[in-house]
Amino acid sequence: MTKKETERTGATVKLNVKTPPPPVTPTAAAGASTLKIADAEGASHAVKVEGGEMLKKPEFLERVMTRTDVKKSQAKPAIEAALATLAEALMNGEELQLPPMGKLKVVKARDIGDGAQVLTLKLRTMKDSAGQG
């Protein structure tokens, strides 16, 4: 329908207004990845997010010990066993439901030789306060 036809018939024209995706504030800068964010209507938008620093195992162990007040001699074997179990489950293609972190599954796997793999993972985070008992 043209503008003249609209004026003659008196029909109303509806415009579909698209709002831009909500802004995302990165926490640190060291690399970039893509993050999908849903707007108020439920549509998801992919936005670039700057990656943070690499969290290595000694720092990870330190953070866990600080949160739990557990000695290193007790925490280290349990955390190493948990990490090994997570890696094994992901390499077997299992989907993990780990509150409060969320749901984790392998989207794509590629063998790079010598038994090593590159896994592309999808993490669906939980809503605030979900899974906190």
C-alpha cells in the first residue's frame, strides 16, 4: 500500500520499532568473546564482551579455600578430583546441570591429535538466586 492509498482509505500503518540490545559492561580486558543477551521481548542479541584474565589452578584453589575455610591439604585433592570428573564428563559428551553455575554442554568437539580435543561449550547460566537451596 502506498502513501496515497493509505491517505485515501484511511488505513492505519503500524511501524515495527526495534530497540537496541541492552548494554553489557565487561569486567576486564584481555581477549574478546561473544555473549548472547535477551531483551525485554525475549529476543537474544549477541554482543562482544572483553575477556578477563586467565584464572589458573593455584589461584582457583586459593579462592575456594578462602570461601570455605578448609585447609589446602583437604581442599586440593577434592577440587582436583572434581575438575577431573568434569573434564571426563565433558569429553564423553555428557550434559552437566551444576547449580548455581548452570547447565553446561558440549556443542562441538574436534580432535587435535595425541588424544587432545578442542571442545566448544555452551553454558546457560541460572537465574539470580536459582539453585541456592
